[in-house]
Amino acid sequence: MTSYCLASYGNWLFMVDCWYNLYLLNLFTHERIDLPPVESQIGTTKLERTLKDHKLYYLLNDYRGSSGFIKIFDFSGEVPQETFQCGVPGNSSSLDPIRNSWRIAGAQLVVTVTGDVLYVESWARPFTLLWSFRVYKVYSSGFFNKFEQVDSLGNEAILFDLGITVLANDDIVGFKRNSIYFKTTCHEKNTTQICLFNFETQEMEPLHKFDCSSQQQLARALWFLPSFKQT
């Protein structure tokens, strides 16, 4: 495999090859746009980004999810404007002090269908196949930016890796309402598992398992949600 996908948006894939050249690839038209080279640096922080309706939602977090900040930039004008900034909710490294307790595995910014911003934490229990999630709504109140823990997603479902929600009511086939779709990997067996987390019952359900031929495929398995327009 000479290239793999770093991220996707609409019909476009953000790609990198084995020489670390970056480019955009349209999966349907095969149009390719080469991007300028960037300097590679190894750090202790992780950056997550979601783009929707001319706004860039930006989460900078450490690998434990215990510190970081959220910013929102508006690109609708000639000059991008920072319209929002706040820290992430504080949390301890585990839900309880006993051995094999729950620990945070990652965090993601999620933009809902209506434009609300959610801060979502994934939690895992070591040496088990158990996962859980915490969801917070980010909002401004006066001069303060606040977080409110969410106990229901209503008629929407979260695609955790893409940082978005989709409608999932009874008229739409393919997604279950009030659920979180995510993936897990097993490096020993070279498999990627698509899972569903039912937000109401707090239970995880495995949906489909993919066998990967290499560690690169295993580590880079991503959701792809294309956009279709009638002309």
C-alpha cells in the first residue's frame, strides 16, 4: 500500500503517501490536488478538527484528554475570525480508583445537525471489550463558556470519527437514533470492529468486523460519508 487516508470530507479524501507527500483525492472523479509539504514533528498533543458551514471546530487535547482547549473559527468573511474559545471539561484519569477501572481513550468535537457543538469523550476498560462515552454540550452563558452533560441525543446518531451527527428517526434506514457509531482495533488479530453504543441503555453492540492485511490499513481505517447532489 503506497498511500493511506488521514481524513475525509464529502467526496474528498485527505491522503498521504509513503514519502509523506500530502494530497486531496476525489473518490468519484479521481481528481487529485497536491498540497505543499509540511514539517514533521512528534508531540504529546492531539488535534481534532471538524469543518461545517464555513466554520472550523478545533480541539487540541493531550493524549489522556485531561487538558486542552476548544476554538471555533468563522471563515465566511474575507478574514477568518475566532468566535469561541474555552477549555475542555476537567476529568480524572479514571472513573474509580480500583484496578482495571475505566480510563479515557480519546476525545472528539462533534457538530450536530442543528449546529450545536458537543465535546465527546470515549472511555475504555483495560483488558476488556467494554466501552462507554460521555457527551457534553458546549455553549456560552454571558461572559462564561460552559459545559452541560447530555443524557440523550434524540433523533440523531453520532459518527464519532467524523465529528458529526446524522438524522436517525424512523423514516431513515441505516442508523439507530440516540446512538454513537465508533470503531475499535485489535492489533494482535489485525481487525477493525465497527460498534454501536446505545446511549439509552449504555450498552455496546458490535456491528461488523473487517480483516486488515497490514498494520497500516488497521491503523488508518476511517468512516467515509459521501455527499450526493442532483444536477
